[in-house]
Amino acid sequence: MSEASSARYLFELSTGSFRGSPELSELVGCDGRIYSRSEYLSYVVPDDLPLLGRSVNVAIQSASAYEVTYRLRSADHAQRYVKERGSFHHAGQERRAVLLEATIEACETRPDDAGAQSSDAIDALTGLLSRHAFLSKLESLLEDPSSRSGVALVFLDLDRFRLINDTLGHYIGDGILREIACRLSSVLKHDDLIARSGGDEFLIAVRSVSGSSDIRSIADGIRSAFVGAFVAGKERHVLTASIGISRFPLDGITVDDLLQGADAALYDAKQYGGGGVSLVTEGARLAAAERFCLELELQDAILNSELVMHYQPLWNFRSGAISGAEALVRWEHPRRGLVMPLEFIPIIEKNGPLMRQFGNWALDSVFSQLQAWQRLGVRTKVWLNVAPIQISDPGFVEEIISRLFECGIPPACIGIELTERTFIDRDDEAISVLEDLRGAGISIALDDFGIEYSSLNCAYRLPIDTIKIDRTFISGILSDQYDKSVVGAIMSIAAELKASITAEGVENIDQYHALREMGCHDFQGFLYAPALEPEEFFEKLQRSRAS
């Protein structure tokens, strides 16, 4: 390719905008113009992505031009070497790089540093180190006397990246992962280590870390890689990452110690939402160890029948009788006694296979109990909490309906409770599932209403029969005007949707009277009964119907 026909592209670092010349498309053999950097990077041989990223980084830091030779893999899978020359336009008093202008030419010579790494040492998608190679290099690094000044291990996890894969497809997601790899390489020093650990997780080892200012600099540098939007096709995506950091030798002297510490710190960072950064603490380590032990014990708990279902009655304001129950799991731990769900449900929800196993157990437990009560001549409605991962399973609706048929239970005896989190990543798909469930005669309730993400606006989009007001608003309904106003607003929404209202956490008679006057339909709470064992609930249900 001659200079006259050189391919060119412009890349705006702050916005993610990318514009490739027609010759760039010709170079890689694709149809149409290339409009995103992630698409162009998909043609770069993965082994060479770190080389390209580091060359760009050096040029940014030194405010200079750069030249780098790497390999492109064309649409017909043929490889060719190209030479890229780039320069930056700068702006502001800090001379911040804002626009990359690059020229690319085909070349015949093979550079000495291309393809130097063996295939088992690199991640095939991004060209970064493989996890195995990274850990091996990290172990050698920790043994190096020069590392005594300090090493930081960074565990990075993309926030809500699954949404991109699920909505746009893995091809787009893979392209963005390649661009992230290139951006991360560009903000690191040449002797730092970086690997794609798996999925949307990355590991980074940074040398010469001696104090808190170095840690802040590392976090700021990594965050800067996510400043510009990621462009996929014609869409722009703003991504964030949660970051956990452990330090050698302060937080451990072995690779395993540092990994466990960084993982514990990442868990803490995730609690702050997107973009959180956390350092490992002794508290985080202990909490992580306890979570791990509980996770292992929970797998045995399901097999050993240590989990039991209790039933909290729902009372109708108008009739004063029990209108149904909410099924609430309890763990009869062999050593710790009765463990409440707040201690172990969050652990289950973060483990997909365990969540599915637990979900199947919960369905079996509730359907078996309804069948047993039905044999005794009593039918009642039971509300069952369902996690987002269950809704996303393709066979969930068919599974519920087939269980109803096999057990001979009317669909009106089952209600499904979901929180607004269910609709954050899979809005349209979740709504379709709910519509199918309602079409089969199963009731749908929106649980913990008012404390989640879209709150009041959420209910208008969803096919629901019941809104459950969270206990945090009920507790302040007598003394806090805001809480009372929120409850009133929820009542108005429910009336427009022709949905019933259930109040959670009713604990005293004054709350009861206030909610009844406001027009609430049902309630549950310690005022009348906590969650009961099946036999206790059955007896209370019979007394309620006899009175």
C-alpha cells in the first residue's frame, strides 16, 4: 500500500468517536466503513493488542508521536503486518490528549517483537496474558528483591457488562473487551502485568507501590481508561468498573494471599455501585472467608434438608381473615441454630448454579406444602419470592405450569413476588415472562416497592396484580410526613392500575388503623404473626376461617 493510499483513522479519546477511511476497510477486507475502534481492534491479532496499547500510552504520556508494527487479521483470516504512525492533538493547560490521528500502511518485514509469546500464555480474545501466565509471572515478581518496595494487585470487574452481551450479542461484547484491553494496556507502565482473568474480569499487577498516593494514582489511571464512551456499531456505551486492590507485602506475601485479598476488596467495592474502589481490610478478609464457608455449607444444606420454609400470614383489612401467606426460607444450621435469610440469601443470589438449585428446592417445598394442605381440604394462596436469574431461565414458565398440573393445584393458589432489580438488565424479557405467568392465572406482586431503582414509574410498565409497600415506609407512617406521602402516592398508583396493596412490617395497632383508613387491602407483620412453621400456619388459617 503506497503512501497515497494509506489507511487513516481519527479517534476522539473523550467521546469514543471513531472515523476510519475507506482504505481502512479495504485493508482488512470488510464491507462498508469502520465506525468504531472496537470493530477495528477486532482485526488486530490478539497477541499484538498489548503492544499497540502500550505504544499509544507512551505517546500520550510523552505528548509525542509514535510508530508501531503489528499484525492485522483480515476478514478472510489472512494475516499481514502493518505499520501505524500516530500523533495526538492536545488541549487545555494540562496538554491533555483529546484526538488521535493515525496512518496505517502495509509492510512486508516481520518485526522482532511480534508474536513473541506462546499461545498458551495469552488470552485469545484480548491478547493479554492468560490467567495462568499472569499468576506465574506474579509469583516470580514477588520473589524478585526489587519488589520489596511494594506491589499492588488489582482485581477489576466490569459493572453490568452482561447487559451488552445479552442485548447486543457476544460479537459486540467481545469487541468492547478488546478495546478495554487496549485502553488498560495504554494506561499502565511497560513493566506492569495485565491479564484477562475470565469473562469481564481483569487482573493487574503494578510495581513500585509504596504508599496511599501510589494507590490513588493506580485507581485514577485505571478509571481514566473508562472515561471515553465505547462505540459499538452506531451505539455508544458508557462503562464503569469496580476495583479491589491488595498490596504486597502489607496484605500478604503469597499469590494466594493477594488474590483472596483483592477478591474480598472487590466484593466491598461492588457494594458501592458502579465504579467503586476498595482496599483489602481485615474485616473484608474475615467477611469473605465467612461468605465462602457459608457458600460451601449452603450446598450441603439443600441436600441435607437443613432448609425449611415458613409461612407468614397475610391478613385482609376488610374481612379480618387470613388471605394467604408469604413463603420465607429459614436455615436450621446444625451448629449456629436458626439462620435468617438476610445472612445467606445474598450469597445464594451471587452464585448462579446455587441460586438455580435453591430456586428448584423452594418451588418443590411450596408446591408440596400446598398439595398437603389441599389433601386436608384447605386451599390458600402462597406468595413465593423469585430471583432475577430464575426469570431469565428459558423454561421457568413451563416449569411452574407443569408443577401446578402435576400437583393438581389451581393457578390462583400461587403468587410470584419480584423486586425491581428483576427488570434492570432484562426489562422486555422479564415483562414477557410475567405476561405469560399472568396468562396462566398466576398472580404477580412487585415487592419492596419504593426503595429500588425506578420506583414509582416502574409499576406503570409492569403486568402486576399487587404492590407490596416496603416496611421502611410503614415504620414511619405515623411520624414522618414523607413516608406517609410515599404510601399515599403508591395507593394512588395502585388504584390506577387496579392493583391491590399489601403493607409489609405492620408492628403496632396505630399503623394498622392508619393503613386501613388509607385504603390498604392486606398486611403482614408481627402485629398479628411472624413467619410460622407450616403446622402453626395451618392451625391459624383454620381458626381464621372458622371465626
